Amino acid sequence: MANDTVAQFQTAIQQDSSLKEQLNAAAADFEAASKIAKEHGYDLSADEIRKALTQESNEDLAQAVNPGVEPRQQLT
């Protein structure tokens, strides 16, 4: 299932600084990110990566912007 693969890939990114650097260099180039994912054994299309990145919940986005405050709420 693509969602499981995406979750596994996200975990790998958090644990592998080299992989994280490669993806940061790819920036918003989802085709390049897909190629990097495949090089690391994750069969993800550019569209799957794009969808995973754009489907972050408001709470996830609030946590990224304001990580130290509980409860995390959407900033308006």
C-alpha cells in the first residue's frame, strides 16, 4: 500500500541525514524525489510524494511552525 510505503520512507528520511540532504537538494522536484526514493528501495511515484506532502493536516502544519506549544492548534 502506498500509504505504508510513504510512512516507511518518511521514517527513513528522519533517520538518514544523507537521504534528507538529497531530498532537500531536490526541493519541490517530485520527479527527482521519486527517483531518490526508488534508489533507496521505496517504490513511490512523483504524484504519491506530492500528495503525501500536500496532505499534511492543519495540526501537523501547526506543529511544524510552532513545535514547542501544547496543544498545537492551527495558527490563523
